[in-house]
Amino acid sequence: MCPAGSRHGDIPTARTRTTTWILGVYDPACLVTLAGVLMAGAAIALAAVGRIELALVGLMLAGLADLFDGAVARRLR
């Protein structure tokens, strides 16, 4: 299944570079944001069970994802 607006055989450009999944079409910036949200949720769960060190690592990774999602979006648009 091709992303909306593209034809089979088109060479992907910055505007058509997307990933098709079961739930829809996601661009790489959204995937980076989603990774950050999932890492933040994992950090909360780790902190709730007392794994503070791992929770801090998860929060740092979530922060890095938040830092880079805008740069990814600007670069690909």
C-alpha cells in the first residue's frame, strides 16, 4: 500500500518519505515523538517500582527524543 499522494514506483523524497503501518501513515518525526512518549511512560513505570536509576535513563532518552523530533521534522520537510 502506497502512502497517500504517491504512485507505485515513485522515488521517495523528503515529502513522501513515510512509513505505512496498520493504524495509518507516520512520518519519521512522529515516530521519534512516539518513542519519547513511550520512554517517558516506561520511566514512570520504572520509578513506580523503585528502579530510579533506570527511570532517570529513560527520562534522559525521552528528553533526547524531544530534542531531536523538531530537527527531524525540519530536515524532512
